[in-house]
Amino acid sequence: MKLNLVIAALAVACSATEVRASTLTLDSVDGVKDSAGNFVGPYSGKLDGLTYNIFCDDFNHHISIPDSETVNVSTLTDLHLTRFGGVAAATSLYQQVFYLSSYLPGASATQRGDVQDAMWSYFSTSAPNQAKAEVQSWLAQAKSNYVGKDYSSFRILTEANSASGPTAQFDGKQELFLSTTTRQPGLTSTPEPATWAMLLTGVGGLAFARFRRKSV
């Protein structure tokens, strides 16, 4: 019996390392939009007080800035509390989204819009610009190059207080994700020159902006 209790305790401890609840605060967007008028990542935010670039995989929902919420923090080893973990081939789809996110920081505004639209298209049939040639090109690149990359630093952030449960695809706030390192595991070629000045200009000036929708 004692052995069984020890095994059970270890199982609980191991599962806790895979999925945990944390506080996510979102501070600002920098104003860059795709051609359909949707704000694109990376966004600025904090997870348990630590600042990260935050990315979005979920076009079916929105979040208004500023925002604070309790989220389940998941890795690819346990997707049961993610919004899209029940989708067919979910692990590979998340990996392709992670791969594409490495191109967002420092890209031109147009590129960021195309990359973000490609990321949104994995889990939403209503994502914008899915037929656009540039978006299709990013999707093809991800499909050809995502395998064999290290995605262990990525964490999926899913609202923990969803009224219909954390895995409901059409309920609650947007699902987001981040990488705990500054490494860019998806890169297989050199992106266009960075435009950091553009990315930093205006940070913090778009309170209550919707990620998904054009400001009214």
C-alpha cells in the first residue's frame, strides 16, 4: 500500500510539472495589423511576473488590453488542458505554429501580418487571408521544416476559468503561447533585417485594443 501511495504521489508530482495554473497579464500591443485589420504578435505580457513575448494561435476568440487572467500552462507532452489538444494531429499543428512564431520578432509589418495569418489558420477556418500566396508560402515552409526542432521551451497558455471548460474551442479568451527562452528554434534561414525601432514605438499606447478585431 505504501508503495502504491508513493507511486501515486510521484504521478501527481510529474503531472504538475506538465500543466500548472499561473497568472497571465497582457500589457500592450504595438499597433501592427494584418491586411484585414487584426492586431498581430508578438504581444507584450507577463507570466507570473516575468516578461515575455506572447504569441497567439487562436483566431476564434479575443482579449481586450489590459488583461489579467488565470491560465493553464501546458507543454506539448500534455495537451489535455489546451484549447486545441483534441484536434487531430494536434501536436504537429502546435509545432508548426511554434515554428512560424520564431519569424515574428523583427520581421517587417507586412511579413508579421502574413505569418500571423498563417499561424491562425491551423485552428480556425475563419482566419483571414488563408488563400493569400504569402500566407500559403509560410504554411508550406512550416510543413517542410518544422520536424526535428526543439520545442521544449514553449508553453501554451489557456484560460483556466472558461465557463464551458478549458478545452472548449469556442468559449472564453484567446489561447496564447510563449517560449521561455530567446532562442528561435524554427529558423532555417535568415529573415529580413529587424525593425526593432518600429516594434518598440508606441508600446503601451493601445489600451483596450482587441487582438482580433479592428478598433471601432
